[in-house]
Amino acid sequence: MEKTFLIKPMLDEIYPVIDYGKGVYLFDRNGKKYLDAASGAVTANIGHGVAEIVEAMMEQAKKVSFVYRSQFTSEAAEKLAAKIAEWTPGELNWCFFVNSGSEATETAMKMAIQHWQERGNQTKTKILSRWVSYHGITMGALSMSGHPSRRARFIPLLEDFPAINPPYCYRCPYNLEAPSCNYLCAKELETAIKRIGPDQIAAFIAEPVIGAAGGAISPPKDYFKQIKMICEEYDILFIADEVMTGFGRTGTMLACEQWGVVPDIVALGKGMGAGYAPIAAAVASEKVMEPILAGSKSVMSGHTLSANPQSCAVSLAVLEYLEKNDIMKEVDNKGVYLKYQLEKLKPQFNFIGDIRGKGLLLGIEFVADPITKQPFPRKLSVTQKIIEHAKDKGLLIYPAGSGIDGVNGDAVIISPPLTITKREIEELVFLLKGTFTVFSDEINTGMDG
Ligand code: PMP
């Protein structure tokens, strides 16, 4: 029997086979065109089929495709590290290259623990995180993730890391509004640190804009300033998981820059290779690396393909492309325009609960009742239905939400390539309106659970 990646009969029936991509569009082998308003998985940040990225990869491949990280480095890796240090704020000067976002957050976690060990603090090993979060699928990263449905099967194998409430203003656990709420959700960090003991905690990890678990939940203005202050007061490192938000997604290299906050360690991924090659990184500050360099001299982590020259050449070409075409500068304007167009859909479809996000990382949460914010029952699989209707119409959007009943069950992320034009934004919203009309008809005729 012929073997393929998927079981043979599933091909084409479940996943269309993509033939090629160009700009914000993908084309399947039946000639159907899709507007990729998800950038795949918030990854294809500069769009599909950019020739100069492919050329950069080929040029590197002609020189050397692989060197092993404990024997050699490469010009591509060195240049990329220098460029990231230049583009990131503060003293985030040390890059450890890996292959996926999960590896990046795991490496960040290990760097934090190692930092304290080298300073003689053997007990600082816990990583605090938040509910409604996603930091990756490997066991360490999943241990830090407040994503109930992804954790469920593996709970006995996960580390018991404590989590606090997220800055989820649409469903504020205190029923308050920012800024008069006094940022009680940030203050929860202090309460948790005091309860557990600062001598037990290595770091606090958070996504600047909550992605897969919540659907582009952006915090109120001073939230991260408060978080950083608390971390500093209690000697806890702050890890920003910028796997989804980094590399310009919100209009700045790091989303943390939007609030003037410099993390101690940053996890990068997704947009770093923009889908052209697997690459991710944990980027650490001088402060974090000092005791490590003075002690063991290197970070106790690594993968065979860490700092792969081809992937590094791709990421460098992506950064140069962003720089040369001044792409980040336009992200905020494009995001504002897209949000404005999405807001116009709200009065037409009463299942739109909340529209939120930052830059070109926007989210829509769906509710059964917009007044009470009652979520749809899980068994109706609302997100999945909306995503499928969108795909039928030739529009790709990204699923989000906790995946459990009674919480933030249903949301999507709208995150087109940063290169999207005004006309393409209008086309996106037109296709989304068509999608919502189909879903609305489905609700009115009674949905199957
Ligand atoms: N962190 C965040 C914020 C993410 O969005 C993701 C992926 N959705 C990850 C980590 C994990 O990245 P990967 O899938 O590349 O392992």
C-alpha cells in the first residue's frame, strides 16, 4: 500500500492540497484561491512566494546547509544574532536559536532556571504563568500553558506550575474596567509570589497579546509596566512569549515595546522564518547571561538543528525584507483600518461579542448572547463551523479559544500577512461578511450539535 503523510483517502477530502502561494493568497491544485487572513498560523508575515527569501536560502545552501552548533557557528547565524540584538530593545543581546516556538519557550524556561542556579539559588525553579495562555506543545511548554483542552490528556505528566488570571477585560474576573480597576489582575502576580515564596520562582511568562488560547487579547495600557515592576521587586525574571507577536506583528519588533517594557528573556518563532524555514529563538539580556557565561559558559540546552545556517539565512532575509520595505511602520495603520471594517460587522451579526487585538493581530470572540456574553455550548463547535464556512468562501482565519465549556469557548484570530494592501483588507472583510451570513442562517435554522 502506498504511504503518504496523511491516510490516503483523507487527502483532498479534509485538507485541500496547496499548489502555490503568492502574496496574501494560496492556490490549491483545483485552482481554488484562498485569502490567507491567518498567515497560516500567524506565521507567513511577509506573504507567500517572496522570491528574495527563497534566493537567500538557496545561496546559503550552495555554501553550506548544516554545521553542528557545538563545533561551528556560521556567518548567517552570527549576522542574524547581531541583527536581532540591534532590532530588540534594551540589552537583549544573546540569541539561542532553535526550531519551533515550543523549543523557544522551553529554552527560555531553562535559561531562567540556570540563571538562578549559577547565582547559587537552587530552589528558584517554578515558572509562573497565566490562565488563557499557550506557550507550546512540548511538556515543559505545556506545563506553563493555561490551555485546559490542550493540557487535559497529559496532566499527570505536567509540572505543577501556578497560574494567575489574564488581563481579559471583556470577561474581567473582577467585573471592573481599566484603568479604574487598578490592574488587580497584575496585582495577582504579587499575591501569588508572596504565597509561593519568591525563593521558589525563577520567572513569570506571558504572551504580550494572548493568541491561540484567547484570540488576540490585548492588555490594558499599564498592565505590563505593573508586571515588570512586580517581577523586579521580587527578583523574578520576566519572559515575554513573543512567538506570535514578535517580528513586527503589532508594528514593533516586539509587542512589549508598545508598552515601553523590556523583558529579561524573549521567545521568538513563527514570523521569524515567516514560514520559509523552521526557526525560533530564546533571546536573553546581558543580565540573564552574565552568571551563565561566568559559570557553565553555555546554556544547558540545544537541538541538533539549532542555528541551522539555512534557517538563519532565511530569518536574516526576512528581517532585511521588513527593514528594506519599511513594513512595520504601516502595521498600525493597517490594523486600525481592518479593525474599523470589522467593527462595522458587529451591529449586523449579534453573535459577535468582542473585537480586539493590536496591530495586525486581531481577534473576534463569538457569543450566544451579546448582552450577557453567554458563550455558545461547546458541543456546537462554533469556531470550527465558522472556520469551515470561511474556507468554503476562500478565506483562511485562525481558531482560538480555551476549548472548554462555559469559558471563552469560541474566537478566531485575523492576522493577515503584514504586507496586505487596503484593497485586500476590504476583500478580507467582504469574505468574512459572507461567512458570517452563512453562519447566521445556520443559527436561525437551528444548529446541529
Ligand atoms: N508560544 C506562542 C505564543 C504560540 O502562539 C505558539 C504557537 N501557536 C507557541 C508558543 C508554540 O510554537 P510552535 O507551534 O512553533 O511550537
